[in-house]
Amino acid sequence: MTVTHPALKKDNVAVVTGAASGIGLAAAKEFARLGLSVVLVDLEGDKLVEACREVTALAEGGEHDVAAIGTDVSKPDEIAALERAVIQRFGRVHVLMNNAGIQPGSSIFGPQANWENVLAVNLMGVVNGSRIFGPAMIAHGEPALIINTGSKQGITTPPGDPAYNVSKSGVKTLTEALQHELRNTEGCQVSAHLLIPGFVFTPLAAGGRTEKPEGAWTSEQTVGFMIESLGRGDFYILCPDNDVDRATDERRMAWAIGDVIENRPPLSRWHPDFADASKQFISNR
């Protein structure tokens, strides 16, 4: 029997950013099925309207329990306006899922705009959400969750998209610091959690594909794993997929931190002098 986190109960309130598609939409739907009121947050547009319609159809109270609020999470004033609107409509927030993310691609010496946009949304969107919503979530004194969507790329940092890796590394560091702060705040009933998806077939990761690759999980599988992990009280919600199991993820991450400990070249897993050794290490369970 799955144990559900006490914040995930009927009539509580969940706010999900990046809710118009992918993991965010799947989470919004699951929160609605669990009986929570749900606020879907994304950029204004038809996708957000359609996502709101889909979630409303699942909510016991229909339109009474669901709202869609167009917001640019990279702008603190818009996040502050979002929080005021949510409090006015629903009174308090029990679940904040900072999930909005973009991945236009980047290179070290590539366009400046890509770097600025990725860091503004993927990192500062999470910073803004956590900092602006957090105090009132602590103050109401009821069990609550702040779930920040990170990435394995923020831990193993593979070459190819450094801006994305930097943003997700920052989300990991922020969420660890946030949980430390929360657990050392007297009387605080809020906990932070880092969602680390595997290979998930979402619009962000589709790469032009229209059918889910065999190795990928669906957004629904990822959210199901997240709900189970929250019930166990896990901070690091490290998701497997159909290609990579947890043991492989653990060995890849251990090799990555080993670059520091062993004073190897950075990203040695992709360095010709260490490629064979890294493969052997990762496969040796």
C-alpha cells in the first residue's frame, strides 16, 4: 500500500509551474485526482487553457477547484502577483512544484540569449518560487511540500548543453540549502524535495519525435514515482527509466564526484584517457 504524504490530501492546494505540458501537467492531473485544488502556472496561451480544461475535468469540484494563471517565472514581480492571486482565491498553499523549464540548447561560446533565458527560467524561476511562496507556507503551520524539478544533467553534467547543466546544478544546490533551512526552522512543517527525472518523453525532450522511445518513461510514470517517493520522505527523488536503472545512475554519479576526489580531468567520463576506465567502473556493480 502506497503511503501518501500528509500534504497531498483532499482540499489542500497545489501550485504547479510549467503545468501546460509534460511532467507539470501530469503532476497537476495527479494532484486533482487526489482531491487537491490545483493552480496551473505557465505562459499565457492555448496550451495553458487546454491543460486547465483537462485538469478541471478530473477535479471533484470542477472549475471551483482549478485555476490557470499565466506567469513568467523568471520575473519575481510576476511570481509575487501569482502568490497573491493564489492566496486570495484559495487561502493557502500546501504544495509548490517549481517545474517550469526550457532547453533551447547552448554552447560555451554560443548566443548570450540562450544562456540568459535558460538561467532565468530554469534556475531563477525555482529561486523566485521558493523564496516568494516559502514564508507563507511555513507560517500556516500545516504539512507542505516544495518540489523542485532538477535533472541528472545537473549532477553528471554531460557535455553538449552547458547552460542547461549549470541551471540544473544550481537547482540541486538551492534545494539542498532550502531543505537545510526548513528543517532548522522551529515548528516548520514544510519540506523541500529534489525531483531528478530520468529519460522522460515530454515536449522538452522529444527532439521532434512524435512517438515515445522505448527507453523513455511517460510523464505519468515519473509523477507516480514522485508521489511514492514523497510518501517515503525521500529528498532526492532519483527516477529510473526503461533504459537506465538506479544502479547505473548511482555509478555514473559516483564517477562524476570521483573526478574531484581523484583529481582527474573534468568530465573524465568523456575524456579519451579515461573512457574505458569509466565504462568499467559504471558496469561493475
